[in-house]
Amino acid sequence: FMGGVAISPLAITIVAAALVALAVACIAAAVVPGRDPFGLTEERKTAYVYAAEVLLAILFLHVRLTMPWLFSGFFQQYWTLVVMGLAYLGVGLGEWFRRREQNVLAIPLERTGALLPMLPLLGVWVTSQSVHFSLIRFSIGALYAALSIMRRSFAFGVLATIAANGGFWYYLHRTAEISFFAHPQLWLIPIAVCVLIAAYLNRESLTESQMTSIRYFSTSVIYVSSTADIFINGVGQAPWLPMILAGLSIAGILLGIMLRVRAFMFLGLSFLIVSMMTVIWYAAVDMGRTWLWYVVGIVTGILIIALFALFERKRQDVLRVVDQLKSWEA
């Protein structure tokens, strides 16, 4: 959508060489001792690196306007992957320089690499290209996930979750039979799991109340969306849905026991009962097996009596277990 500009090859070369020389001079002023003409502090020397990046961007624009034929064909169709490659390169170089304590280079490169994915997100709406939009978002999510792990940043974790799940949602949106109101658990469970993982990886930077809220909210989203899927489609049409809810509930209980987290265990137990009750309801009401209500009532009564008997006989042991549960994370 941008045409070429008529200019002689010599002028193109001179302008390009001047821009490259200025960029190299900016980098030298930032990292070579005694080359800073303004005597800036180490923190402010990052301005030289940003200036070099701006000059390189101008160089790219110069080449694009004067030699548009270089950007046809492969580059025109796959430019989003090229930009994402530059973003990964910037983040990788930023980490490499950071480990060598060269923050003057590390910080600008990393920040620029983190911002570059915005170009593919915006550019796909105005230019033609052959890369699937979901693939672009998945690659952005992977980049932000790496930044979240390296920087222990919950914010980057959230961005990774939004980008990756946005790509997955775009794929689901393009699939007619998997709409949000037909199978909400396919849309909501991945993002809830990603939020839980991001919170766990960055738990040191979150308060206890924040972690508790995230756990209860994300786990509730998983179970409620799975339960909604059962009511939308019905047990008769999709008998495997209660089994999925039961499997998720059991996994939550086991995870709660392993990690000593009350939220996972309590919600898992609650929705395991919900899963069992949906099957019983279907069998008793839709299939006419009303005798199941009597069986459930009798079994429930027996279990309650057995629970009280166990409490009276093993009072100290039960209280000890309750105290141990109180010491678990909320």
C-alpha cells in the first residue's frame, strides 16, 4: 500500500550509510568509555540505544520507500513472522546482555522486543499476509510467557494468557460448531488454567489475599463453565460431560492435597457432588428411575450418621485434621 520513491542508487546508498553510521555512533556513545559527548549517567545512556533503534527504523523506512521491490513476495506474505523473529531476537539479546550486567543495552532491547508484537497485531488488519492470526497470537503468548518467567512478572503472565487464549478463541470462533454458548468450557478453561499457572510462577510478588482470590476465581470459572456445558447440552445428548466435570473435580482435589491448598480441595469436592447429582437427576427424572431418590436419601443419611459416629469416636484425630487444614494455604 506504499509506493516507491524515485531516487538515484547513489543517494539511496549515501542516506543508508549515514543512518547506519549514526546508529553505530549512538551504540558507541552508550557502551564505549569516553565516547559519551554529554556525560550521561549509566541509566540515562539507554537513550543512545533507543536513538539507535529509531535510526534503524528510519533506515528500514528509507529502504522500503526507495526499493519497494525488496518487500514483495515472501516478505509481504510473511512479514508478521519476520517481526516476531526480531522481537524474539531483541528479548534474547536483552537477556544475554543482562546476564553480563550490561543493562545499558539489555533494558532497551528487551523493552523494544516486548513492544514489537503490537505491530503484527495491528498490521494484520491493514495489510495482506499468509500467516494464520492464531499462530501470530500463539507466538506472542510464548514470548510474553518467557518474559514472565525470566522477570517474575505477573503482568507479562497476564499478557501471555490474553495473547495465547486470544489465538485459541480466534480458532474456535472460526469453527461454527464450537461457539461460546454451545461449549463454554472450551473457551474459559484454558484461560483460567493459564491464570493459575501465571499466579503460581509469580506467587512471590503476590500477596496472600491476591493468591486466594485468583485461586477461587479461576477454579470457579473452570468448574462453573464445565457445569454450564452440561446444562446447555444435556446429559442425554452428551453423557461424557459429567465425567469431564468429575475428572476435573478429582484433579482439583488431588492438586489441593499435593499443594496443601484449601481452595482446590473444597471446590473440587463441591463440584464432584454436582457432577454426581447431575447424573442422578438425569437417571431419576429424565429416565423415570424415581427409586434413585430414595436410595440417595438413604445413603446420605447413613453417611451423615457414620460421620457423626466417627467424630464422636475419633474426636481428637478429627480435630487434628481440621487444624492441619487450617494451616494449609487458602
